[in-house]
Amino acid sequence: MSDLKEYLAQRCQLVDAALNRLIPDAATRPMTLHKAMRHSMFAGGKRLRPILCLAAAEACGGSIDDAIYNACAVECLHTYSLIHDDLPCMDDDDMRRGVPTCHKVYGEAMALLAGDALQALAFELVTKTPIASLHPAAVMVLELARTAGSLHLVGGQVADLEGEGKKLPLEDLRFIHEGKTAALLTTSVRLGAMSANASPDQMQALHDFGMATGLAFQIIDDILDVTQTSEKLGKSAGKDVESEKSTYPALMGLEASRTEAHRLTEAANRALDVFGDSSTRLRQLADYLLNRDY
Ligand code: GRG
């Protein structure tokens, strides 16, 4: 475990250094926009998606240097989605990653534009990945576009907004979680694999791993929302309770939710059998996400 903690801290540093290099600095015009982008980007995110991206590249025999642009791209897309999700017209949150949200510091218009610019940067970054013969730049752009669009991130957000205050069937909740959470986790490992010129079998295995881990991650997130104080999670107090959102614990109960998260993580790990020892880090990461208490 201490080995994994050290690994996570080192990977976090590596990703932060790359993001710092790749996002225009705060002295570049328009300065307020770049400050706003950096405010949310360097507010203390866990960097799970880029870390998964790099681990998937290594599982496929690739290198950090080749995977780093895709790793930064998924973090840019993720941070954009958080900035927009926090806006007054969406969740209207004051705090994120333990600091005031982008719109609280820079105003709504600037936060909206900082999110837009980070999303655009994500697409620019995947085109910087050295070309691997099986996965040309257009294929990586397509991968990111599908995840960002109406069938996944945005679609999941819309289904979530439309479901507010309703008791949704489990199938609808699963659609929301697949769109908002599992799709980007899946794309993170798939883009890592693409940078390593992964075979179709490896791509499929990582797809299955990503979807199962992503759903388990979101179920655990829902469980922690019930079992931990909102303060510890750095979120606005009691949001989900106030708006009576459907969650796994609300629909299935806590114990059944935990069992489902374990089942999904086992399935995720089984999907990695095609890799053997090179997937040890991915397995550790899936177990770590399942057992996290934050
Ligand atoms: C397109 C506006 C828009 C939204 C898309 C992704 C999303 C939908 C909304 C973001 C809010 C949210 C609760 C998403 C679910 C996924 C999730 C648990 C995100 C938090 O991820 P962590 O824990 O966060 O990895 P850090 O801050 O560590 O990066």
C-alpha cells in the first residue's frame, strides 16, 4: 500500500509538471482566462484519469513520454466538466477540490470560457501524441469526441438534470453513471493504450476494465456521499440529499451497493487477464478505488 501511495504521488507530480508545461501560463494573454483555467486545474485533483491512462500505456508496453499528452488531455476534459457542472445553471456549487469553484472566483462568464478552453485544449493535446500505426490522431480525436458528446459526458449530465427530484429506475441511474463517469475512465485507459499501439484485443480488455471500474468508482462515490461528511469531500453540504438525487445506496441500499462495487471490480480485474504481469498497477488502482475512503 505504501508502495502504491508513493507511486500515486510520483505520478501526480509527473502529470502536474506536464500540465503546467502544456497549459498557457498566467502571464499569457488573456491573463484572466489562463488564471481561471489554472485555478481549477491546480486545485488539488487526484489525477486518477491521467494516472490510469499512463498505467494502461505501460500495460501495453508503451512509454510515459508517448502517453503523457493523452493523459493530460483526459484531465483537461475532466476539469472542464467539473467547472461547467459547478456553474449556477447546473449544480450551483461553491466549493470544488477543497477550494472555491471557478465561477466563485472569476465569475460565471469567465468560468464558462475557462471550461470551453480546457475542452478545446484536450483535443489539441491528443494530436500531439506521437503517431502509433494502429491508432492515428483522427482515431484518438474521435475517441475523445464520442466521450465528450451527447452519448456520454453531456448525455449523462442531461439525463442527470432531467432525473433530478425523481426516483429513477436502476437502469436510468446506470446510464447516467456510464455517461458521466465510466465513459471518461474508459477513454482514459483506451487513450493510454492507443499511444502504445495496443492490439484490438488489448483495446477491448481495457474497454471492459474501464467501464466496470468506472461504474464501481461512481457507486463508491455515492456510498461515500452517504457515509462521510460533505466537508471531508470538499463539496457543498448536503447537496445530494437536498435535491433528492437517485443514487445506488438510495435505490439498492448500502450493503447491496457495496456488493455491486466489489462485483464490478472483480470483473474489471478479470478483463485484465490478457495482460499478465504488466497490468499489476491497473489492478492495484482498481482495488484502491474500490477501497478508498475519501
Ligand atoms: C459536460 C457539464 C458537463 C458535465 C458532465 C462529469 C460530469 C458530467 C459532471 C461532473 C460532476 C460529477 C459528480 C461527475 C461524476 C464523476 C466524478 C465522481 C467526478 C469526480 O472525480 P474525482 O473524484 O475528482 O476523480 P478530482 O477532483 O479528484 O479530479
